[in-house]
Amino acid sequence: KPHPAVYLTVAENLGVKSTKCLVIEDSFNGIISGLAAKMKVVCIPEKTHFPNQRLAVADFHFETMAEMLKELQAYI
């Protein structure tokens, strides 16, 4: 990271366009990697990373995995 190769390889192996993928990350380098792969990025930062303005570049932000899953259920 932040090179997007790992994300692009996984998408290719799954036969999914990178623009249809969702990345869940907790670090700035991970977020940059997902964005560079043209994927949507969710940021759920480690508590030790608060506050970090650089994490704001992610497409979506949640404080916990439970919060994100609750939000996703509305779309399923």
C-alpha cells in the first residue's frame, strides 16, 4: 500500500470491475490504495487514528463496523 495492485488483482480474480468494489480500510495508505484502484472506500479508523484529517478523503466514514453494517442493511 498505497499501490492499488492488490485490490486490482482481487477484483480481476473475482471477475468484478473495480468501480463496483467497496474497500473497507482503517488507514490513510489503505484509503489511497482503494481510491487509486477506482473503488469506493469506507473508512473505519482505529481509535488511535482519531482525529486525522487525511482520512477524510474516503468516500464514506463510520466509527465502528457495527455502524457500517447497520447502514448497509438499509440497502439490502
